[in-house]
Amino acid sequence: MSDPVQIEPADGPDTFLVRMSGMDQSHVDLADPTRLLFDYVRRIGDVIDASGPMGDPLRVLHIGGAALTLPRYVAATRPRSAQVVLEPDVGLIDQVRVRLPLPPRSGIKIRPVDGRTGIAAIRDQSQDMVILDAFAEGRLPADLTTADFFAAVRRVLVPDGRLVANLVDAAPFRHARRVLAGIRTTLPEVVVTAESATLRGRRQGNLVVVAGHLGGAEIALALEAAATRAGAPYRVLDGRAVSDTLGGGAPFSERDAEPGPVPATAR
């Protein structure tokens, strides 16, 4: 069953907030798609900005679409990018197409399938980036947490491509540790960004994971520079810090996979 979808006017002309299951899911500024209001989305934007020369097109697979905030950002900042969005909620897609239409020739293709089904149809080594930002009733679906799923992500990425994954968890990060362990089985170069309050255990928050087979040190340096300019400060954990702070988990398998934690706002 699809989550109930609400699309409401937000904080200015041509801005909208998408709510699902009573929670804020996406913010879109149709007049300025480079404006990323949610802090974790801005951090993903920083990763996109650091992925090659500014303005160069990217091939991006989005697992989870919502209001297409990030695909719109890529299309605006990197024209001629080829993007595929996997979004199983047909009702959401239909509402977004009508009320929040994409610009002409955006290069964004939407496929109404779940992440596991959709990624199986993507060609080997065809994507520069895979962005995982998928939720069902506010939780990362269990089948998108396993080592087998991350092996599929590795298959579709070019050799120097990157996975960017949005995880939601709170200290002691039991779920995130296991997801990270699964990611590192095939994408060993891992960087994580998060708010200090989340890392200190003060509240649940978003852990933005950047993982690849190459270039972990370079992306960590680029994100550290971006963090100093950010309106909402965040911390960057490089490979060693990720191991020290978020290591020690056992990868989820197909047999024991669990969805992400219940969002704090839904408790």
C-alpha cells in the first residue's frame, strides 16, 4: 500500500513540501532547483558538486524519487546528465508529474519499480553515481540494506563511481553499522557525513554515506572544505574515523535484513 501523499505550498512562490505518512519527505523549489532546504539533501548536493568538474554531466541512478529534488538539482547544475529514478509509488509519481512538473528535456527518466527490481535491469558499469534515498513509511526498506544489494550497486557503477546513501539512525548506530559493513564488502572506500549532535548521541539523524572503490581520501577532503562553507555545519568522517565510530557491524544478509529504524518523529 502506498503512503498517503500530501503536496503543500511551502516557504515561498513555486516552493512545495511533500509529506508522506505524516512526515516531511521532500522540499522542492521549482523556480530554483539548486536550493536544497533539508540539511542532509544539501550534504548530498555537496557530494554531487565534488564529483568531477562543475557542470560536467553525470550518469546517475536514483533509488527513491519522492518529489525528485536531487534529480532536479543534477539537471540544473550538470546539464545533459542522464538520470534514471526508481520509484515504486505510482500514486506519488502521478501527483509529482502533475503538480511539480519536470522542465523540458530534463534527461530524467522515472521507472515505477522498486530498487531491487529496477537495479537488476541497469547495465553493468553504466552509472557514475547511485543515490540511495528510499523510504517506506519513513524507513529504509530491508531489501536495500543487504550485502547482495550493495554488490548490485557495485556492478552498475563505473570503476571510479560512487554510492551515496542516506541512512537514518541514532547512537549506538546498530542498524547503520550493519548497513555500512555490507557496503564495505564491495565498496571499501567509505566516508560519512553527519551532524555533530547525531554523532554525539543527542538525537537521531541522517548519516550520508559516500562509498566507492577508489578516491575515498579525495572526496573526504572535498567534503571537509564544503562543510566549512555550509549553512548547517556537519562533520566528515574519513575511512579510519568511520571504522572507529561506526565499525564493528556484521553485514545484513537476505535472511536477516531489517528495515531502518522508526523515525523519531513517528514514535
